[in-house]
Amino acid sequence: MKKTTKKGIKMKKSLFFTIVWVFFVSSTFAANFSPSIMKLSAAKTIKYNFDGSKLEIPVTVTGAPANLTFTVFTKDQGPSIGKVLNGFLGWHYVNSIDTCIYVSSASLLDIGSQKVIWDGKGDAGKTVPAGTYTYYMWAFDFMNSKKLAFPSVSNNLMLNLAFSEYDENGKALAAPVMIHKERFGTTLSKWILGNDPTAVTLMETCFVTLPQDWGSGCGAYLSPVDNWKNVYLQAGNSVLLTGNVAKYGWVPNGNAVLDVSWGENGYVSLPNIIYHGNHDEPGVVSDGEYLYTADGNHFIDVVATTFYKVAFDGTSVESIDLSDWWSDPSDAENGGQMNGGPNTLFVRNKYVFLNCHTSCVKQLVDPKEKGDDFFVWTNGNGDYILDHNFEPDAKSPWVCNDYNVAPFTYGLTADANLFSVAPVYDLGAVSFALLAPDGTGVANMSFAGETANPKDGSIFVDNGSSFDGIYTDNRSAEGAVWGSGMYFIAHDSIKGVITNQVSVEETAPVAFTVEQNTPNPFNPSTTINFSIPSAAHVTIYVYNVAGQKVDTIAREFMSAGSHSVTWNASGLSAGVYFYTVKAGDYAKTMKMTLLK
């Protein structure tokens, strides 16, 4: 029998205490992610006489100090605004949506009871006409450092990251699910927010094997619609230059299995794509109803920009031409590129945000629409927010599609009120640029301790969970390091009404109701009043007696409450028409009569 020496006993004791200490440290310092979220609170309806007096709006800030921007928008005026392209170089396009009339400078508000002040004037410096307007307050934590939210993943970029915030029934997830696709490969990662961000073993992975000479786009969509069992991604042949959307069965910590029963042997062909095999193809996103992808053709020297809408069952694909906005021969002739992407997509409130890091164009589209109504707003060169070649000494003045100049914007994502942010790299210590819900450029902004180092992007969780906020990389602190984990910054935005009408209320009704238009019969204008029980995407279409759509009165995300829209039919002939109001799963059609 082996004899145990005193030295051996001491070594065993030392090893025992080391194990106990490691266990103690890990159990003491390892903790689930539980951020302090920001909440803004202000009155839903604010009375104001629009007499030039100072309006003080009480606001309460909790959770984190707020860098707050206050904006004022028209309310229910989208149809009368119509399609407008204006601004320097025609930088701003809006299509029948409410528009921004005032943007404040930033207010730095500490936690507690604060005030936002407005003098009733618009951006032109004139007192706005009396009426009813929508106000927004948008804020983020300007003081605290980023907080680690989940661990590093291989070859990470924010444009390869997406969150699922809702389950298969559209109900908000208490713990949103992150899905990440490796930038230079096909390893997929899944993470549940709230897990200990230092526990790498909690990261579930799945590996996709593609055929020879094939590559895949930036992002992948792990579908809650089928209980997280299937993943969809853009894949293409870089030799034949053909592209597809592919469906794979998710195998936890294993190899994904191509679903050969979907589409044609697992693939739906994208008819117009020129797949060049670069990692900057946009990948796949979804609103739970359809799958969406696009061309990332900023390397292609011919006009080639298309958006694709793919049926979930793989039976059909629809193509929408984007080239009028994203392709520009004059840019190619003047030192830039023919196409600007898009190479990243993001879905919020059934809309899709389009972006490319090499282009000045940022765009919001409505995939349920066709023709001109597909395009909701566009922000291009001219407002000095996210512009390319705007400097007085620019080599290629105002060329938009140019991957040789800053800013480089890896992603465009939005919160629940449709404020969108794009990261800003190579413009110094700037973190991101903020765009208002109509695409108006608000300002360049910075997180605490920002540097001039790279920024990969920022993405929102904003479904009412205890994880709501901005999730961003930390490359600005760590230089050119990729895959260093993702970090949390507190954020919130709210909206309400400023009005001189005592009767205007934003309280939620008990049911979905659509009233008869008034007056009826009418010539040429009439008003439609309706109420929705919860926030939803609302569309109001007008049809003639043959069932043909003749106009779109509204197409936007609206808060719970009562709403009113006015329709002007001066361009139509007299007769009977029908209007259909749809909000989420609710819909109602009413008849009206136009006289001449």
C-alpha cells in the first residue's frame, strides 16, 4: 500500500481548498444578466394653446440618466401630405406618412422628475398652427458604461445578429432570443437574454454545411413560428452567381439538416440576384408572415438591386425593384459604385429597414404594399446625417454609393416607435446617428467614453420586457477586436399628443370600432374615425365597386386609442366606394358615396 506523506497531505489540502475557492468564486460572482432599464413617463395628452407661450412638459426618468431628444410630428395628416421629395439634393422622401416639424437639441436629464420645454415653434422658427400633433421623447443612457449582455461569438459583427422578441402567437417573449451567424462561415449561435453573459457553455450552436462554391448572407432567421426548429438563410453559388433562400432544421450543438421538402429540394431561387459570394449579402429576416431578403450588390457594376418576398411554405417568391433608390450610374461615373446594397435588413412593426455600410441611403419599406406604396421613406445625401462625400474638399462631391469614405454604417435598426439608429464609424468619437420615424436625420450621438475606434452596430430590444434597451459591440474600447461580446445601454422612447382640443384622448378603447365616414355623401373630403384596442399596424384602403384599390388613406403603426383620418377624393369620379380599416387581426369595411 502506498504511504501518504505529510507533504502529500498538505498538497491534497491545498487542492481541496483551491477547488472550494474556485466553486465559491464562480458561484459568488457569476450572475444572470439583469439590466437596469430606462423608463420615461409623461402625460399622454397635453393641452396647449399654440399662442407662443413656453410649454413645460413634466417627464419622469427612471433607471438611468437620459440624453433626451424631443420631437413634434403632424398627426393623422399622412394622406394630405402624400408623396413628397424635398430638401437639399432631394435628401428626404416620404410617402403619405406624418412628418417631423420640430427636433430639439439634446437635454441631459438625471433620474427623477424633470421638464421638457417647447416654445410651440417648428424647425423654421415660426409658431406652428393650432391643432393636434404627436410628440415623441427618445432617450438613451449617456453616463453609464456599457454592460456585458452575452459572450463573444466567432467572427462577430452586429449586422450578423438578430433578436426574436415575440413567440409564434405574436406574444412578447419575457426573455428575447438572439441568433447570430458567423460572418465568414456558417456557424449559427443561439442565446437567451438573461443568461450569465460569462457562461459561454450556455451558447447553443448549429453548423450549416453548404455545397462547394457556395456562400451565405449576413444574417439568419431562426423561426419562432415553428417553435425554433427551423432556420432560414440566404445562400448562393459564387461561380454561377445564383442565389437562393434555404431552409434547414436546427440541431442543437449539431449539424443543421437541409429540409428537402421545402421549395425545390430545400431552396427557393431568387430570380434576379447576382450572387458574388461575399459575406455582405443581407441574409434573411421575417415579420412572421413572409421571409425577406435582397441584393447586396455594391460590388456589381451593372444596375442590379432587388428586394425579395418569399412565402413561408416555399411556394412563391416576389421581386420588387429597388434600383431607382439604390443604383446610380452617375455615382459609378464620378468615383463611386453603381449600387449601394442593401446588405442589411431589419424588421419592426411589420416594416423593413434597408441599409448598406457603403451607401448614404437609409430606407423604410412596407412589404405588404406594391408599386410606389412599397416605399415609405428614404434618407439620402443632403441633410448632413449619414451623408457621403459631404465635406467641402470631397474628392467625389455628394457621391452616395462609395465604399471608400466614411461614415461606415453596419446596420440600421429601430425601436417600437420606429426611431432608427445606424452606427457611425470613422467620423471620430461618434457612436451612432439617430433618424426620426419619418426618416428625418436628428443628430450624431455618442455613448459614454466613446472613441474613434471601429463600431459594428447597435440593435434594439423593445418589446416591453425587462431587457429593453440598445445592444451594441464594444470595439470602440477594444480597437479592432471582433467577437468580444455584446453590451447593453439603457434606452426608452414614448409618444403622446399635444393639442388645443380638450376632447382629444389617447386612452385605449375597449374594442375595435370603425365609424361611418362623415359627411356621407361627401364632396370632395370626408373623415373616417376609428378606434383600436391595442397598438397595431393600421392600413386604410379605398376600393371602387369593381373591387379595385383606388387609394391608400393610412399605412402606419398606431398606438391604442381613437384615431381620425381625412380623405380627399377630388381626383375621382362620383360614385360608391368602400373603405377597409385593418388593424392587426381586426378589419372592417364600410360603404361611402362621393358626389360631384
